[in-house]
Amino acid sequence: MSVLCSNNKGWVISHYDYTKKIYTNVLSQSGLIDLAYNKNLFNIITPMMRDEEAQHFIKTVTVKSKKEFVFARDVQTNKFGAVIDDELLSIQLAYKTLLKEARELDLFTTSPREEDYLDNNKLARSLVDTFFGTLSEGFTTYQGGNNNNNSIIANVFDKSYVIPPSCNFFSCSVEDIESKLQGNKYDFILLDPPWWNKFVRRKKSKNFRKSYNMLHNNVIQEIPISKYLNGLGLIGVWCTNSPTHLEAIKQFFRKWNLEYIAEWYWLKVTQSGDLVCDFSGKRGKKPIERIIFGSEKCRSLKNPEPGKVIMSVPSAMHSHKPPLTEVLSTYLPKDPKCLELFARYLLPGWTSVGNQVLLLQSLSLYEVVSRSDNSVVT
């Protein structure tokens, strides 16, 4: 299970545990193996900072005793900012209650040391840098899938990828989906649009491999979502904290003849449960991302309630969203048909479309947990 605990405010989930769950008995050339993402990908021990910020942080909180250091650190972390509005109060309450329940289950009980702050999540960052250093520019148009009940390791253009069961994927521009999806209808459509923003532009200029082709809002708006959404279907759109992007989604929904249902928050925390950054952080960074839900007016199934919080340790990979399969099961029919646009990884039973659709399925990001003879590989 990816859901570690839950209450009426939301869920605590583990992206890493979800991969362990779905990648058991993977068909490989050496037999059946169990895989999971490399643990270092989620080895977020301290809040996310630049190295110089981490060094300044240590100077700020360094005191004589270990007890004093822990106290000073706690004063510095978990800040929700000076300006508290109703939305922030709701998220703060959810965070406190979910963290309390998680710690009662012995989750988030570790406490980072001074040397952890100086290390500044080096293992996670190095894994990401090494991975992107092996990639080449551009993408190729292709399609594939896995009709097996087991996950498989497949070779695509001389590179190995892990493919989950009962899935289909299309490596193409989302603007070309009409020729790929052939009129199929889906119970849930998830979009993770490459929003146009300055941060990604700067990142792209420094290292094209870590970013993606951004789209203007008018291009996203023209995607024929209504054509592929089941009448009882649900749509979810990942969104930044930009008011411009939030307003754009309202325009998208009007264009797609959908009505707004609810807004959820993905709250990112470290292995100890600290926020990965505070809400009044520098460079406009916040520890949350949003997902906006919409549907046709006639939908008779249970709708997502507003204000829910999904709390998890994030992947160190840029724009690597957590799986929503389990938390959305209450709001979808049994065995739903699901579609993700602008996908960067695959999910069992889903159809995934995007020009980076296999990016995070690369076998190099996974490690063997155990083999079919139950021996553990270290």
C-alpha cells in the first residue's frame, strides 16, 4: 500500500512503497525479480536548500549542545510564513494531524543531525545529476504497452525500461493524441501540464535534459479533453501555486464544458516530517503543489471533497508527482480506465501519453529488492 495512514484531512503516502508494491515478480532475462525505485531518490533528509543556504542555516542554528541544536533547528523549520490565511490554516491543521498520526505509527521519527544539513541531501541530488547526465537531447515517437499480468523489463531503442502490467503508452506530443487514442473514453484523466514559467526557462538554459518543452495556456486549452472523458468521469490537473495558472484552469474547464469540483494539496516533507521549505521561502518556492478536480455536471459518483492534503516525501527528480491511484479509488468506479497526459512515468492499467512518457521508467533508476528465491540483493 502507498497509503501509510489517513484521517478526514487527507493521507500520508509513500511513493517508494508504491513502487515496491507494483514491481513484484518482474519478468527479466534472469527470471522473476522484485524491483523498487532506488531508495536514494527519496532520501530527502533535510529541507531543500542550495549548498550555500545549508551552510548559512548551520551557522544560524549552531549552538553548544546537541539538545540546543535540535531546538534551534525546529524553530527554523516548519515555518508557515508570517501571513496566515484560511487556506494556509487548513493546510497547517492537516499537516499537524497527519504528522501526529504518522508518528504514532513510528513514521517520521528520525531527527537530522548537523552533518545531515551540511551534506544537503547529496545522495539524492547526485543520483538525479548522474541520471540526467546520461540522457540525450530530443525524443522519438513510438508506442507500446504490456498486456501481461506481470511487470516486464523491455528494451526500447537500446535502453532498458520497467513496464508495469496492463498499460499502454504513447511517446508523442499531446497535440497528436487524437490519432493515438482513437475515441477511447476514460473514467479519470490526469494532466501534469508543462506550465510556462521563468524557473523552467532558467533551468532549460542551464541543462536541457532536466526540463521539458513548455506550452502556453492557449495550447493546453485546445486539447479535446471532453472527447475522451466518460460522462461520469473525473479530471485532475496538477498546478503550480501561480495565480495565473490557477485562473487558466478555470478557463480550461469552461472550454471543456466541465465544472470545478475541488482543490487538493500535495504537501512535501522530509524523512523526519519537516516541510521541504517554508511557505514564505525565497524564490517563491513553497512546499505544496495543487491538483484541481473537475467533471461534467451530471456526474453521479462521489466527488473529491475540497481541501484534502496528500503528504509524502517527494522524489528528488523535478516534477515527479506521487501516484494518486489509491487515494482516488473512492471517487472512481471499480477497475477504472485512466489516462495521463504529459506523463513521465507509467502506472498499472493506465494509458500514458507524453514526449517523456518513459523517462522515469528507466531501469537505471530502479534497484533489485529480492529475487524469486526470496534472496535479498544488496
